[in-house]
Amino acid sequence: MATRKPISLIKGDAAGNIYPDEPDRFREEHVDSLLEWCVKQGTSDITIQSDRPVYNDISGILYPATYRAMDSSDMASFLARIYGADASARLASGKDLDISYEVRPDRYSRIRFRVNITAIQAQGRDAAQITMRSLPTDPPYLKDLGVEQHIIDNWAPRQGMVIITGPTGSGKSTLLAAGNRMILERPHGCGKMLTYESPIEFTYDSIKSPRSLVAQTEIPRHLPDFSAGIRNALRRKPNIILIGEARDRETISAVIEAAQTGHAVYTTTHTIGVASTIKRMIGTFEKEERTERAYALVETLRMIVTQALVPRVEGGRIGIREWMVFPEEIREKLLDMGIDDWTNEIQRLIPSYGQTMTKSATIEFENKIISKRHYLLMTGGGGGH
């Protein structure tokens, strides 16, 4: 057990905030027990960084979890255990690493993390920071997330595309996982569901769904990229395909083609707003193919949901959503127009076929769920965004 004093302790920290089994030197076999202890302290994020103690983020405040700062030997053990022997080489190539990691305290329980590993400079030399987000074991329910009934009613089309959008950290993966849970728990299940995620965040092992079969693939651990995932999916006769992110032209094109072949396809993008999502996706294509791909996109669209997380007055955060459903008559209306007119037309149609972000924020503000400051931040841009 190390006896050195911590580099810094927040005033009021008790001795119990420090990992009681801290070794003189971290080896691979010590890593999982530390992570398990951190989760029991109520941490949302664990940060392991060269030349600093391990830190727990508990309710937005950082608390040291070890007395010692992690030296290069400690960090090598964490990297090897969490990622593998080639972690340092991959970091040296100029790439950060996004993976999932799992601790199994016993046969019946599991603790899961979303992990980012990034190269940094510390004390004048190359080093690393590992950020580990603790994940719930089971996906939540859509109702528990406060998702509007209109979205729930249109979540599961027989075929076509549902797109969940929003900035980083807006809860897109959580919303998708909750939607998956609803589909799986239907009396007739969902058939074969294939997911391609980077990394896998939620798992569905504990969900009882005898008429469903879920297979989850992690990008790039199991397949190199999302477009490769879609090609793989089409060879496996799925009913539902989930693509973690449609981030480039090749993936967007493959997602559209998968939806055109009669599958229900779910994906996410980092856009804000229904109209801007379509504009951004179309904009990834070269000019000569843009019109053709735009029409193919609209033909397959069934719903777009944009979500932002906003602090509640009483603590915690709430999802504020803009959405629009695309029934056949709306798809035909757009296909009869030039694509340059779509943005304004979609913005005009949102109140009739969904709800604007401004309207959603107004409802929560009038119900005293969010503060005036955050209401103005959500609505200050105008135009429903």
C-alpha cells in the first residue's frame, strides 16, 4: 500500500475517497478492482492520466481516487489491460482510441465503460489520458427519457430510415438504445437486429425477447468502418440494421441503399435540426450525384429526431427534441420539388408533422422544468433551432 500523500485533495474529502487497496505499482491484475471500486463511489467518469492521480468525476466534481500519481509503468499497465499491447504504438501514430471495456465482478454481473484514450504531453514527454464513462447495464425505457408519444408511435417503421441527430454528448446513443429496447420487448419481437457501433455502449443480454436475435459489432474492432458494416449486414438477412453514425459520403450512401432494400435502418448524425440534417447529408455527395442521392434519401426517410440535453432547474438534465415524421404524402411532395427548396418547406411542415425545438423548449420552460437562461439559449437562434 502506498503511503505518499495525494497531489491534491479537495477540501472535505475523507480518507474513504481514496482507493483502499492501492498498490505500490499498478499491474494489469489491479486495474479491474480499481475500476469496480470507482463505480461503487458513484463516479460517472474515471480519468487516468500520466503524472496525475486517478480521478473520479462525481456529480461534476473531480475527486482523487489514488494517493500516487500514475507514472509510465502504471500507465503501461492500464493501457495494456484496457486496450491491448499495441496501445502505445497506435497513439504514437497520431490517432485517439475509442473502445468499450467491461469488468466482470462475478458470473452474473458486469460493469461497462465507454473509453477514449488520447496521447498528451506531460512533464515535457509523450504521455496519455484515459477517460472512462461508466455505462448503465441495461438500456432505459423511452417513457423514462420523457420521449414524446408521437415519436414513440413512429419509432418502428416496417422499412425505411430513422435518423437521430444532435451534438456530441446529447444522448443519441441512449435514445437509440431505448428505442431498441421497445422494439425487442414487443410481443412479436423484431426478428434479427444487427448493430454496428463505435464503441458498443448498451447491451441487450438481460432483455427477454424470445422472437428477437441481436448481434452487436464494434467498429473498428470487428469490422473496419460503418460502410463495411452495412455491406456485412446485407449478407446476413436482418430485419433491423443500426449504424452508429452516418458520418461520411460512403456510409450515408450505404445507409440509403440498405433502407431501399426493404430494411428498417437506424443511424445518427452530428447535426442539429430536421431540415439541416437533410441538407448536411445531401451536401456530402458530389454535385453530379447530389440530386439522385437526395431523392433516394427522401424516399427512404421515415422520421428525424434531433435531441439536445439541457439542465433541469431541480438538477439533472432533460432531453429537448425537435422531430418530424415523413409519411408518404410528404415524401411525394418533396420529390416533386427542387432540392434547393426542401429546407424552407421542411421547416414550414415541422409543426404539422412533428414539433420544433423552440416549441419543445417552450413547453419545458412553461412547466418550470428548465430555466429562462437555458430556454433563451435553446430558442435564441430562431427558426425552430
